[in-house]
Amino acid sequence: MNKYHDVANKINLFIQENNLTRGSKLPTLTELANTYEVSKNTIIKALEVLETNGVIYQVRGSGTYVRGRHRKGFVNLTDVQGFHSIFREFNLSSKVIELKEIEAPSNVAEILEFTDQEKVYYIKRVRYIESRPFCVEESYYLKTIVPYLNEEIASQSIFNYLTEDLKINIRFSDLFMRIGKLNQEEAGYLELETHDPSLNIESIYYLSNGRPFNYSLIKYHHEEAQFFVQGNNF
Amino acid sequence: MNKYHDVANKINLFIQENNLTRGSKLPTLTELANTYEVSKNTIIKALEVLETNGVIYQVRGSGTYVRGRHRKGFVNLTDVQGFHSIFREFNLSSKVIELKEIEAPSNVAEILEFTDQEKVYYIKRVRYIESRPFCVEESYYLKTIVPYLNEEIASQSIFNYLTEDLKINIRFSDLFMRIGKLNQEEAGYLELETHDPSLNIESIYYLSNGRPFNYSLIKYHHEEAQFFVQGNNF
């Protein structure tokens, strides 16, 4: 990790731990440089990272302010993080419906951009927050990138397994959202009625070399789907 | 505009005009510096802006690649832009249902962060894409920032009016999404049935000094709501 990324994380932690709310003013560049024992230049870069990530905003000639405007229970879609990290304070669990190694179906092969036959892990699971079902997820992982997966891993945080155990560096993601209707099976998992609406998110995750390695289609319970997006005019 | 923002716009235009698709490699730093007659340092900064905006990604030791993975009709929520800009190629129109100057209701005052009585413009409109109704929008604009609005402006692009005529510099936005149910009036506007699902987006727009000046609640027709979000792991 770069030194300024490290400092950015520390400042972010400082904001969280002190529950600094929107509009709170951060110390000056000089004060921050003294506190974290780094150069002003490192602080400038760290603040750029935090601004890009929607944590702070800088006003010329005035200072640096906390941007965060969070609503409890709303998930930030611009964060590339697993749900376990986002829902730190909640009790999350997953029930694995199916887990198998298959040849990638053609639509998945196209999305994951390969032309030869490639093996993928297919996983279908229902995810629960505080024992309430909140989504049904179907996910495909390229086996050349994720060589091993089992039910135990899939019933916990696949994201943690990828990043911490397999040391996979997830660089960015593309999400496509629309409203759908649940079929009978999905409605059963989510304890809803057939044809009830769902918020459907297709997501594609990419490695640091730009290669897509995971495609998922997640259908969210209409009452549990609460998402937050930060827009920026850079 | 900074020189590197200007170059970033030019490179972005180059990508669009040449229909460069995902994974296309851009010229080297040196070649770009020669093409745009600027220093390599300016190109480095321009590429950073484009990377932050999800236009490109850079792979260490390899080069710069086009990231864009767009699906026709999906609107990028991370862009702070008006619909008229996003739907450039479509015929957009709006019908103004109501436009009035009022004291801000208390929930709006709280969201726009003021304690004294302040006047706002309240606008309710139905928006159409190629004559199909795609959303019902209720919007509040702080009168101290937007001193004048009329039905003619509101029936066209309010965003263009704010940025081009009033020269308002919109810095960032917060969006909160969830699924809702249409009431009878809204269903009528959207040519749907009462209680049909809608995708509801609450949005707050901020000035460059961090001040929120606009709050909107938009209810999208469930078949027209197609959104795209780019996630980044900076």
C-alpha cells in the first residue's frame, strides 16, 4: 500500500471513530502532516483519495470537510466491498442452494470476455440479514482465478475468502440495476409472493489488470433493497 | 477549467468519437503528450481524472485501457449530469404539473440543512422519453441559490438552466434508492396501475462549497428504470 493510501485510511478511521458528521471541518494540512508524521504532499494525496471516495470535500480557501451523509441500512453501491464489511454491525448469513463446477453458459462467457470453453464455479445462495432473507444470488467465478470454492466458504463471506485468502485484488465493478418480478422459487426463498417486485442487480467484478472474473445476478427483497450512490462532478 | 481537465475531456471525446470499446489500448504517455501538445505530467493528471470517472483503467507496466462497459438505455448514476445530457440521442420532454414558491416543508429544510424559514421552488413534473412517461419528479430548489424558475424552464432542462444560465457549479450528489408503490395519481401519470412498483430515487445536489441546494424525489416507471453504477477500489 502507498504511504498516502495508508494515511487516507487513518484519516478515514479517525472520522469514523470520532463520528464526525457532514460538514465537520478537518484539521489543516500542516496539522494533519504533524499528526501523521508525513509530508504535506502526502497529506494532499491522501485527501485526494478521500475526496475521490466521497469521504470528504475540499473547498478552496476554506478547508476540508466531512462529506459523509449516510442513512442507516442504505448500502453504498460505489464501494467495492463485500456485504460482510458493509454490514459490519449486523448478523449476516447465507444458505447455499447449489454449488457446482460447470462450463460457462454462453451469456456468462460473453460477459466475462472469453471465447474458449472455460470452467466456472456456479453458486446460488440466499442471503440473510438478522435472519431475514434479503436476496437470492446467482454467481459465476472463473476457475482459473478462483481455483477452489466449497459450501463452507460460500455460506460465509466469499469476498473475504477472495481478498484475504486468495489475495485477489479487486479493482473495479460494473453494476446494472432494474426492477424485476420474482418467480415462484425465488419468491419462496424471500418469503414473498410470486410476481412480487425485486430490485435486480447484475454485477461484474474486475481484477487489477482489467480482467473480469466474476458475474452475479442478485435479486433483492423489495423491502430490504436500500442503496446509496455518490455522484461526483470532477 | 484546468489544463488537465481540458485534456481529459479531449481524450474522452476521442474515445467516444472513435467508438473505442472496453479493453482498447490508448496511445502511450509520450504519444498523448505529443498529440495534445502538453507535458507528460498534464497527461498523467488527465488520465487520473479519467480513471476516477470510470472512463479508463491503467495497468502498471502495461498501459492505459478503455473501461467503458455501457448498455444502451442504462443511465450512469455516478455522473452528475442532467438527463438531457445523458439521453442526448433521445427526445426528452416534461409536463409541469405544479410549480410554486413555498416555505420549505420541515423534512426538506432538514435535508437542505437550514434552520430558519427559507423559500424554495417546488416543482412537480412528469418526464417523457420519446413520448413514453418514465418518471414523476418532485423537486425543491433553494430560492437563495435559484432565484427564478418558471414553467417554460421547468418544461425543458432545469439542469441546463442551472449550469449554463445561472452558472451554478454542481459539485456532488447523494442518491438514495428503494422500491416503492405508486399511488393513484402517480400511476395515472405513468400509465400504470395503482400500487404498481416504482424505483424511487431521492437525490440531494450540492454546490462547490458543499452546500446542498436541491432535493428531489423521483419515482421511475418500473420498466424504464435502468441504472448503471461503477464501483472503484481506489
